[in-house]
Amino acid sequence: MPLLSVQNLEVVFPLPGGTVRALRNVSFDLDRGERIGIVGESGAGKSAAAFAILNLLGKPGKIQSGRILFDGHDLAALDYEAMRQIRGNRISMIFQDPMVTLNPVLTIGAQMTETLRAHRRMTRARARDIALEKLRAVQIPSAEKRLAQYPHELSGGMRQRVVIATALLSDPQIIIADEPTTALDVTIQAEILELLLRLCEDFAVGLILITHDLGVVFGVTQRILVMYAGRIIERGPTAEVIGAPRHPYTRGLIDALPSAARPGTPLKQIPGVMPSLHEIPSGCAFHDRCEFAQARCAAETPRLEEQGARAAACHFPL
């Protein structure tokens, strides 16, 4: 049985101008210790999927239908108190901006010990010892000194390490990382991703890595889900999907990587923009940007067709 199983998830936002469907029939599994990546442009539904798992959808957003089974329990059906025992405890989340996550008026030590004591009964001294242990696990130098410092006294990369250490405090079974390296420079990005990979392997933690960058998921994840306009349009083993994509959108994302261009030539880009969730086109939502589109693509929504370990939602797969 998978550790996490998202089944036919539909997320909607009832608004005065009409109901917006942020997620449409999203399904995927995560095994214990497995690392998966969710990729796509802004507005694809990546973060909505993460927030739905932890019941952090901003109002008026809500889960319309579907199930989120975690260790046999449907998270979508849990009340606030039951969900609180899971959120930040058995499932932790890392957000893209550590300065939003960390409280600027509390020391690192105060925030980490408070997080632990919110989920477990223990003394402040014991909580401090665990916080120190986790800071050392994420390779923060002078870890004991950092406990007395405030977030603004640390560099961006150091703050993100503190956020990762905080996510590890209660020894979670799953970490959801939402664009965890976006605010960091390239060198620090590589360090943080290598750290996440090592921690997941060392502690057998499942990882859901959300990003718009296919280059990021290649070195960290084992499987990949490609999302477009609220749907999963391709999935499979990371190396296979990136090496031989079947959906034209996935091909476009790969071709747009700087590493795919020859020196001195313009970068390739997918024409047009992601459709607004208010106005998703009929048929395949990607058809008006796709160079391979035919009449059927505008009239009929393609199903996510399974083929071995791979699946693609395209009438004319590559």
C-alpha cells in the first residue's frame, strides 16, 4: 500500500464570476521513502495540490471531490484537530521563501522548540537538544550559536537550511517542498537540493518536490508528474520522461532549458501562455499552443493513457 494516495482530486474556488477548477481529476501515489517531482508553469496547479494534501487551501478554495489517503486515513475528511496532528508532524512542508516561514521577532531556537512542543510533550531543554541535532543534520556551522540568532542575521541559504531542519524536527514521513530553491542563487540551490536528497535517503523520508524547473527534478526525484491547467498530462520515471517525453508540453519544457540551446542561439520557448483557470479551452487545454494539434485536440479532452510505468494525456503522443 502506498504511503500517500491522491485519488481523483478536484479542487475548486467558488467565486462571484463563476467556479474555478484549480485541480481536475488529479491522481498519484507516493511510496515510503520515494521522491517525486511535480513540474509545470505557474498556474498549472502544482501548489494547489500540495496545499490540498495539508488542507491549507485559502478560502474560498475547497476539495470538491476525491480522496487523499495517508497511511490509510482520508486527509480530506479529517477535522481541524485531527489534521493538526498530521500537518507539521507526520507531513511537513518547506515553502519557497524562508522569510515568510520564519517569524522575524523570534530567535531560531524559540521557533524550533515551539514547533516541537506544539506536537509533543517534552521539556524546553529536550526540545532544544533536538533542534540542535537537526541544525547539525542540515550542516549548519556553529549550530548552537544559530539558536540564539534571528532570521535576519542569517544568509538566504542558511535560512532555508533552518526551514529544512524545522521540517525534520518531528521525524516526518513526508516532506512537501514547494519551490524550495527559487529565492536562492545557483550555487546555493545546488547545495540545498543535494542536502534534501541526502536527508531523504538517510531518514527514508518521502519527498514531493514542486518546481517549474525540469533540471531541478532530474537530479533529485525518481518519478515526475507534469501538470498543465490543473491536470496531470504526463507522468513516469524521471529519467525516462526527460529522456523521451511523450507529451508535446513536456517536450517544450525540456527544449526551453538553457542547457538545450547551442551557444549563441536564442532559447526556445513554448508559444502563448498558460490559459486562465476561468477560461480553460475545450478539448486538450494545450491545443492552442501545440504545434502538433489537430481538430480532435480542440474537441475532445485526452485521457491519461497508461503504458507500463509511463502515462500521457495526448491524442497524438510523441
